[in-house]
Amino acid sequence: METKQRGSAHEFPPEWKTGVYEAIFSRRDIRAQFQPDPIPADVLARILAAAHHAPSVGFMQPWDFILIRDSQVRARVKESFKRANEEAAEQFDESKRGTYRGFKLEGIMESALNLCVTCDRSRFGPVVIGRTSQPVMDLYSSVCAVQNLWLAARAEGVGVGWVSIISAADLKKILGLPPEVVPVAYLCLGYVTEFPPQPELETAGWLPRLQSAEVIHLDTWGAKLTPNGWAELESALVRVTEKS
Amino acid sequence: METKQRGSAHEFPPEWKTGVYEAIFSRRDIRAQFQPDPIPADVLARILAAAHHAPSVGFMQPWDFILIRDSQVRARVKESFKRANEEAAEQFDESKRGTYRGFKLEGIMESALNLCVTCDRSRFGPVVIGRTSQPVMDLYSSVCAVQNLWLAARAEGVGVGWVSIISAADLKKILGLPPEVVPVAYLCLGYVTEFPPQPELETAGWLPRLQSAEVIHLDTWGAKLTPNGWAELESALVRVTEKS
């Protein structure tokens, strides 16, 4: 492991760091690019282990992973998506509704595997370290598992799409979840023809990428970096963003 | 980039993959191991860019990042933690309360930097793609940003601790957040003496690591892998878990 004048003995060597940043910057939400090839058991096991090693509040590990191969189960999920998507379309102004309907927003039937990440809100009892002030923390732990899974999948060349246009009540029923278990993420996984260079909604001009400096504040809300003595960080952000 | 018989042209080369999995498996929640050295601007900029490139529902990018250097702001946050922690201790059975009070659960004052990740629930207006059925999706996007930040920090040799024993209302007041912006994660960042080999609550015997097979189901809740024709995946999970 390399050592640097500034930095830390725990810093990763350059190739490892490149891998971490490549996974982060080239990860995409995949909907239209799925290929049918199955994901080998070894690859899937590594991706699931990555998810299971997410941080969790009080080491609660509130997640479960339901792997959905069965096309009949998927067909029911797809029906639920269609209903939710039609309700969603109605919420957009007429001027945007046509564009919305033109987006492909899920790959439920054509991806190699569907996977639902859940949160068991009762795991290890009612009092969990770190969940006393903010009960929502268990849900957030399950989301951390999703993001680990997403990045590990990217490293394996496997695409992931998160289907959020769906009713949680429908999912609970279709997957037979117990009352204390809630669905957090319904994911589609599979090999892909490509990882698009940008998020599709950015490419389509639906919304712009925010500049880093717009979303960074110093000490309290609204105080920006440069006038408050941290111009060096602002310059560094511009350099990093230009590269990525 | 290597190609494999099974797999994908988009799979990372071995060293990059190692980096991704090392970040995931050696990431820790840091509370007691902080060193005072400042984080250089370039390193911090890369970590923040990683967070800003998280997935977000409808490309909403609902996050903001408040960097807290000021020790007076931190002292107020620490006071809020102390109150919440005392309330938390009372919730544990007497038999566990002493152990709970013995855990160090934050590094607010001694870490190089504090950082609050928020969620602006009104960003880009009331109707956002993918947030129509599940309004909580914007909060989940901010959590994805936290997990990207955590893994990028690990690659840089920077430790992160998530302080969840704190009142969200106090944080809103101390940091001056507008009504539509909620705090999602209050983090401590800094170089560390070590990344402990295991989560501290696992080492302390507070809770056990769950076996992967315990949290994986096939097609619907409760259906396990081996009796349902996917013994190959179960074996692969055992192999992966033994290594990590």
C-alpha cells in the first residue's frame, strides 16, 4: 500500500481508488438496456454479500433480499407498476405528460432477476442503539444496502434499476411480507448493452445536473464557501467536477 | 479491460473490483479513532463529488451538504447529542444500560470535520418522476449520497461516523435549515488511527452478524434457496462470506 506525505496509511492504492470512483461515477439507473443472460451464482453472491455488509443502525441489519425469478410474480408486479404509472402521468402538467409517457421507467419482465430489498422494523426488538431518537434510521440502513449492491453490481458489469413507481401495499401483498416488514426498494438486475454516459433524464433535458457549489454550505445553511474563507475547496470542487 | 467467457464487457478489471469490495467490506462507523489532521481540499472535493453523483429519484438531487468546521456550532450539536443519549439510555433494560453508557457513539468535537446531509423535499417542485407513489424516495436518495460519501472516504483513508442519536428538530434549529429541508445524516469525518476489523457492536458481542442465507428469500417471503432449486447460489454465498 502506498504512503503519501499528506493523507493516511489507510488510503487505498491508486488502482483501488480508481475502481471505487469509477463505480460511483459510471453507475446508472438501468431501464432499457437489459440483456437476458443469467447472472452467475458467484457474481450474484458477491453482490448480495456487499449489500449485507452495509452499515446499519445499532448493527441491526434490518434488511432481507427477495430474489424474484418467477415470471408470474413479476407479471403481478408489472401490473402494479402500470397502475401506478398511469396515476403518475396524470399528475404532470399536460405539457410534460407526453414526454413522461415516452420514458421507459422499468425493466421488470426483461431483466435477468428482480430483487426486493425490505426492512424488518422489529428486528432485534423495539430498542436498537442509534434508533431511539430517529426511528426512520432502520429504513435508511436498508437504503445503504441498496447503494452497496448497486456499486458492487456496477463493478461486476451488472446493471440495476430501481422501480419506485409502484404501490408499497401491492408489493407487500404480492411478495407475502409480514406486517412488520416493509419494501424499501424494488430492483431489476441484469447484464446490459451499455451503461449510458449520463443519467437518462439529464440527457433528455428533463432536469439539469446541479453544480457542486450550489449544494454546499459552510457551518450553517446558506453560507457559501468562498466568502467564508474556503475558496480552496471551491476551486478543488471545480477541478474534480470538470474531470468527472 | 479484461473479458471473460461468462460476464460482461462492462465488468471492471480485477484491481478496480478489489477496490470496490475493499471499500464495502472495510468501511466502518468511526467514533473513537479520529485524528485531528485536516482533510486536504482535493480529498474533500472528491468525497463530496462522489456524494453528489449518487442516484436520485427523477434526477432530483435533493441533497445539500453543510460542512461544519465551527467549534461553537459543533458544541451545540454535542449538547443535543448528550440530551438524546441520556433519553436513549433510559430506554434500555437496566441489565444493558451500563454497557450502553460505556459505548462511545460519536466524535463530534474531535473529528476534523462535521457534515450534515439534508434533503430538500420541495426541490424542482411538487411532482418529481418516480416520487409520485412513494414520497419517501427523496429521503432515500439523500441516503444513497451518504453511502457514496462513506465509501469514497474509505478509499481516501478517511473515517466517517453517522450520529443518529440526536433530535432532528435541534439540528434544524442549530443549522438554520428552511422548513422544507430536513436533516438526513449528521456525519463526523477525519483521518483515523485504524479502521477496526469488525463493527464495534459485533466485537463487543452486542448483536451477532446474521448469516447471508438467513436474509435471502426466493420469489416470495420465507421461501429459502436450496429447497427451491437454487442450492448453487447458497453454496456461493457461503464461499463469499467465508472470505470476507
